[in-house]
Amino acid sequence: MLFNSFIFIFAFFPVTYLVFWLLKTARSRYIWLTMTGYVFYGWWDWRFCFLMLASTLTSYAAGLALLKWSDPRRRRLALVVPITFDLALLGFFKYANFGLETVEGILRAAGASVALPHYNIVLPIGISFYTFHTITYIVDSYRGVVRPTRDFFEFSAYVSLFSQLVAGPIVRFRQIEQDLVNLGAADRGRWLERGISFFVIGLVEKVLVADTLAAFVDPALARYAELSTGGAWLAMLGYTFQLYFDFSGYSTMAVGLGFLFGVRIPQNFNSPYKALDPSDFWRRWHISLSSCLRDYLYVPLGGNRHGTFATYRNLMLTMLLGGLWHGAAWTFVVWGAYHGALLIAYRAVQPSWDALPVGLRRILMFGLVVIGWVFFRAASFDMALHLLGTMFVPTAGTLVPEVGLVMLALAVAAWWAMIGPNAFEINHDERGFGWRAILAASFATSLAFIAGSRASPFLYFQF
């Protein structure tokens, strides 16, 4: 089910919302959120609900074990076994064929004639996100950062919370624990205006900006070999803003839905194209993922505590795995390595870079990000290298149709992403009639666009 669909806006959400606020206790609301979360998730394929349930039961049991056991050996067992189970599920569904194809390629390069099996595996939507939820819960429980809950439905409501289930943000239990505890006493009107405002802004980001850009980006990149240098740059700039507004739009809607149900979901994007350097970019882009990679991978590896070489190694390993998390393809690994190299290079030249004018640093960083998105978007290395060659070597070819409208769409997207405020920089409360009229018009326009086009899934569903 998509947030930007009539079935969600006019059926699933109203029913879920009305019943939720008719219920009076926290536990009844946990149960309702769990039920609706499974309905929402099962809309694509009900069979995958059993995977999420298995991961939920395993992690919940691990939390109870960590409450009960004080023996270090048993506690380590309660940490390692469920995480291994979660990673095994993720590894099979997301990386099994990738691993087999990689091994087969290595063997063939070594001269061996071998054909390994290829499995017809369907990737469950959102498995990477809810796996991160369960793993961070187990690790935080083991570390004593959170006290594991004894209420199964409180935990299952956290894992299956429909607003952030299939494309994030990656919400740690400790970030919403207090709101879950107080859910029975939540006030429906407290964050009502804020929730509606966030949701509509996110809908505009997705439907009016990202999908408008996709209308020329997708056809252009489908014929990437025909593009001229100008066409390649326009296509990649369009994709740069399409990806941002698509994912930011989903996260902004998730935050708004959280407010409407009494749960404060944390910010996931903080105007990343305003970043001044690689470190700043990763403090702003997909904040929930980058902070998880930092806290659960980079820091345990040693962070920057053991000298320059170890710091560079840890940065590169973290970004390589971050790239692989996004997809089972070597293009994602190279994208991760590219950003690892940018982080390392920035540390090496930080004083000189930071001495440059702010505007120049922002432009240079944005250009570096656009180059990286080539590998992220490309279906193969051939496509990535061809696009980069076309972008940096003057090449004749096609531009894009209706270039005037394309330039206008890019200008609007660039202003909002690089100059205008993001959703968290707007005061959503008590804005008065004018703001409500703007929201109503924006919502109506978005609905008209949805009605006039085929439902467009969010790009991050594939990760």
C-alpha cells in the first residue's frame, strides 16, 4: 500500500485513525497498531507477514532473555543468536543470488567452468528497515541503553508501525519508547495540525516534485546511450532531486502520520544538498541510517580512536557496508566506496577545504554528490561509465523533450532543496487560515495528480 494512493488516503488511514482514537488504553492501541501494520504490510504479499512476525518474536524473546539473565555468557548468546537469525533472513532474501553470481564470476575469471543455481527469490519490501529496527533494539537492550519491554504488543507495534515500516526512517526503540509508554494518555488534538502539515508537505514532495521529475528522468536514463553531454547532466540533476524529494517525501509523511497517532518519529533529512563537506552531507542525508552505521558499526570498529590508518579503514568499511545495504549490486558497493573515499579525503585536507568560501564548498559538495548518484542509479557499470564519460567529455546526442518545462521543474526543486526550508524548519502550529488554505490547495492538487497518473512507488522500497 502506498501513502500516495486513494486506498490509503480514503480507506486505510481514516479507519485506522478513527478506531485508534476510540480505543482508550495503551495496550488496545498497541494491538490495533500491530493489526493495521500487518494489514498495511500484507497488502503487497501477505506471506511476507510471517517473516516480520518471526523476526519480531525472535527479538522480543531476546529482550526477555536479557531481562532475565545476568550471566555474561548467556547475555552474549541472547545478543548473537537473534541477530544472526535476522541477518540470515536478510542475507537470504536480499543477497543470496548476488553472492552466488559473484562466486560464479570469480570462478569463471579463474578459468573454471561452473554454473551455480539462481533462485527465484522475491525481495520482501522493507525487510532492510524492520531488520534494522529489531537489531538496534537487541543491541541497545544488551548495552543497557533501553530496558526491554515485557509487553509483546508494545514491541510488535514498534516493529510494525505502518508509518515507518517499509521505507524508514529507521526508528530506534529508545527514540519513541516514551511516546509508546504514554500512548494510552495521548491527546488527539495535541499534534493534529502538525501531523496534517507534515503529511501534506511530504505528499507534495513526492507527488508534485519527485514524480514530476521522474516523468523526464526515467525515459532519459532508459536511453542513456543516446544522451548528449547536456542531456546527461539534465538527467542526472533531475535524478538527484527526484531521489531526494521521493525519499524525503516518504520520511516527511511518516513523521506526519506519527504525530497523528501520538508518536514523534525523528527527522531523517536535513536539507542534505546544503551540505558543505562529506561529513556534513552524512549528518543530513538519511540521518537514521547514517547514525545507525556510526553507532553500531563505525564506533564498534574503533571509530577514530586508534590513529589515522585505522580511522580511514573504519570509514571505508562502514561506507562499503552502507552501500551494500542499499542493494545487492556492485554498483552500490562502488557508490559506498566513493563516499568512503570522499570522507577520507576530507579528513586529509579539512583545513584547506574549510578555508574555502561557503558558497563554493556547497557547490563543490553538491557536484560530488551528483557524480556519486551515477553509480547509485546505474543498472550496470557499463551504464555508469558511459554516463560519466558523456557528462565529462563533450558528446553529441539528444537533450530532453520539453526542455523549458524540465528547466523550470529543476529550478523549483533546486530552490526548495538548496535554499528553501525543509519540513522541520517550518512552524507547523497555529499558522492560521492562510497556511491551512495553502495546505488544502496543495493536498487537492496532489490528489488531482494522483488521479491523473499511475500510482508511483517510492524509490527506497527497492532497498
